Amino acid sequence: MNARFFLFVALSLILFACGEDPAVKRGKELVKTGDTAAAIRQFESVIKNKPSDAESYYQLGLVYEELQDTLQASDAFANAQRLAPQRSEITLALGRLHWHTGNRDLAISQFQTILSSSSKEDILLQLAALTGDGYHVQRLRTEGSDDYEQTFTEKGNIMTFTAKYTDDYSPAISPDGKSLVFASNRLQNAELYLMDLNTRSLRQLTHTDELDEYMPAFSPDGKSLAFVTERTRGGMMLPPVQASGSDPSSATIYLMDIDGRNQRPLIDIDGAQRSPVFSPDGKKIAFESKSLTQGNVSAPGDADNSDTLEIYIIHTDGTNKTQLTHNDVDDGHPTWAPNGKRIAFSSMVEDIYQISMVSATGGQVKQLTFSNASHYQPTFSPDGKRIIYISNAHNHYTLWMMDANGTNKTQLTNHVGAHFEPSLSQDGKTLVFSSDRSDHMRIYLMNLARPVQEEELKARLADL
């Protein structure tokens, strides 16, 4: 009797150590591959055999939530909460669903339940990001001290502009976190500006009133910049949410020193090339291109003449162009993994932009997200474990973060206005982005070392 009892305890400990129910784990693996229909069947099968399994209801609700089937998700989360009322992640999920469907009173009630208990830091972060910003955010004042400022154009004409009512966007933070480059249309065309983040001093880097410059990217040593230039659009800010960042008939990538000198084209061919990003060793640049029709392109494929965007890499001296993707849909906005072995990018799948991954040497593309919402502009964390990106889930362009394999999605902002173009410092502590939360597009700094605290959350919910 005692021997059997101890054997039972030992087996229980072994099962506990091995983790979750294999059937539930199988369902989660199906979610990772994008086979949501099979995942739903798997979780429903577990529930049929074990109706008291709260985890299966919770995972089923997450699948339906990702598919934006709010009715099915609500039923699954409610059942999970009934079976495991002590689990704060289930309470949060149900509150999140109420929040997005407009049932704010019910949502706040669920959130207050979470705050009345001892919740984990990741739950509090998700709650903070759902009701505002997950971390402390401050606007970077990129305008001058006066509303009206004057400068000289390339042709020597005086240009008067109102900095207060123009758009600043396309931010890129330097590797050491001390400087920021951004685009502004304050001169009725997009020019690039360099700001010292300590002194807030501002320096104009480009002076081409007939051209727009935007999408700057720092080299790993912080001494050079890659950027995009194209014919001016008369002061109109370039929409950043498409995979291409804009839709010009032609645009090309330039390089220059950090002081604005030594400007030269990286690519001298027809078509449109945008979204440059340096490899971690600084020897190559990945970019997106449409109709790359001139010059030699090395293996794994030849350039095509289609109207779709593809991902390419090129050496910084302009040699060895290599096409990485070969799809009949847009692939854009690449970002290098810190180890230089992989490139993540935004790719259209059935009219929805998803985040995908490809080896830096080419090969099979792996899709990371399988949502009914579009995802854009991925950027890796310095350790390569997370990806920060933009999602238009719930019809708002907000900042999100997920594991590099596409799991564990966490919202970072849910503030009024749209959020675009995340750029992360090398130490992973400062995230810069552009947003129109103040009516005009401006640059913001998010301090990833300062999550919103519980008392601040309580005050926020009280205000709501």
C-alpha cells in the first residue's frame, strides 16, 4: 500500500516536472504552425474527454481571439474562468475581450479583480499596455523653441515653416543610444535631422528641396547612415504602414557619414529600393526592392520584373546583390537577427501582412504569425529572443512584442493615435517610435526599463 502510494507520488512529480498535458501541448504546437482549425479540434477533443480542463478552454479562447471570433472566444474564456477563477491570465483575457468589444465596465471589473490580487509582472504589463502604455513614454520635442523658423533651401531661397504643425517620423536610434536621426517635412519636403538625445541639439543632415529623404538606418559602429531618397511629394508625409513604406515609381538607397557628408548611392539601378538595414557586422545591407531589373543578381535567384516587393541583401560597396525571397506578393521591411543568420520581414499572405523569417543566405521562408490582423515593421531585440512590431489588431496601429518564434504576443501600447516605425537601442532599454497621438506625427521614447507600476494602474483605472 505504502509502496504503491509512493510510486503514485513519484509518478505525479515526474508528470509535473515534464510540464503540461501532452494533448494540450499538441494543440499549442498546431497553433505555432498556423493550423488553427486543427488546433481548435485538438482543444475541443481534450475538453470533451476532460470537461474540467481550464487550460484547454483558455487555449481555445486564445485561438478564437486571434481569429477575431469574439463570441467563441468569450465562451471559452468564461468557461476557463469558471474552472480556474484564481488564474489572473484568464481573468485578463476575458477582460481584454470585453475591452475590445466595447464593454468597458465589464472589462474594468475584471481588471480591478486582477489588481486586487498579487499578480505577476507580465500580467500587469499586459494590463497596462491594454489601457494605455505598458512602459513610461515621453514625447521627444523635435521642434524649435519658436513655432516659426527659417532656413535656406539648396538654391539659396529663404524658407519659412511652422515646425509645430508638421510631421516628424522615421526615427532611428544610434547603437549607443545617444543620438537619433529622423525625417521631417517641416521644409515642405522630407529631410533628415540628427538630434543629440542628451543636449537635444538638432542638426540638418540633408538639404535637397526637390527630394524626400526618409527611412534612415545606423551602421553598427554608428559612423554611417543608410537612407532612402526619392522625388519630393510636396510636403506630404510618406505613409509608413505599407510593406514598402510608400509607393513611389522610383526610390533609391543612399549612404552618408553621420555628419551628412560623403553622400553616395548604394544602388544605381531602376526601380524602387527602400527599408535599408545594416547587418550586425556592418558589411551588408538588407532592403526591399520592386522591379530590380538591372545589374547582376547572385544566387539563390535572379531578379524579376514583377511589381511585387522582394527582400535583397547587398554588400555596402554596392556589390553582390542577392535576392532572398521569390513570392508573388509583397515582402518588405527586413530586419537582421543579432547573430546575422536570419532576417525577419513583413509579407503579404492572403491580403494580410504577416511576419515571416528567412535565412540570410536564402531558402525556405517560415511564417511566424497567423493572425487576421496585419503585422508590419519587425525589429529584433538585442538578444534575438524577441521581435517588436506593429499590428493593426482591433483597427488600431499599435506596438507589440513577441518571441522570435512568433509566440507569446504582448501588446505594448493602446494609446489614442497610430504608432509606427519602432527602433530599439543596442542595450534594449530605449524604444523610439513615431505616433500621431498628439494630432501630428511626432517622435516618442519608450523606457523599457520602466514598466507602469501597480499603483499607477489603479489610478488609471479610476480615471477610466
